[in-house]
Amino acid sequence: MEIVMREDDGVMILGLRGRLDLASGAGLKEQVKDLLGKNKNQLHLNLSEVDFINSSGLGVLVSIMKEARLHKGRLTLSNLASYVQEIFEITQLSHIFEIFNTEKEALGSYQSVRAE
């Protein structure tokens, strides 16, 4: 899996490309732990180019969300392919994660939270 990172107004955006499974998920978890260790706890994952996800990949995302929360942070997801969205709905994870249609919507939600 390829991970492209950038920062936008304090939110770390990770664009994921490829398969999200046990093997690739370990690298993603390490990247996130590194960011959290640097007090970068506002995280957004753009999944537009994720072409495969399995239960191990879902487990990695749950683990990342827990880590972000332990660091008083937040995790959002966006741009899920229809079959990935379906997996989230079947597993009921769509009720646990903050999922947005677009990256722009997700980043806007960070602004509205700060305004409160």
C-alpha cells in the first residue's frame, strides 16, 4: 500500500492507495503511531484509491481510531468506494466511524468542531 501524507490546517491527511489488509495495515499503524507521537492527533484517511479491504484491514482502522482517541484526537474517513462502504454498513462500523462523502466535507467538519 502506498500512503501519501500532507497537512491541511492542523489535520494530517493520509491518502491510501492499494490493498488494506494485515500486511499493509501494519505500516499504516506505524505511520499513525509516529504522527500521534508528534502530537498530530487530528487524522483523516482518504480511501478513494483503496481497491481492497478485508477484516484485517478493518481491524487496523479500528485500532487506529482507538489510538487517536487515546491521544485525545479524532479520525475521519472519506471517499469510500461503494463496495467498501457496503462492508462498513454490513459490519455496522459505519455507526462507529465518522465517514464523509468527500475529503473536503471531512476537513470542513474539523473547522466546525473548532468553532464550537
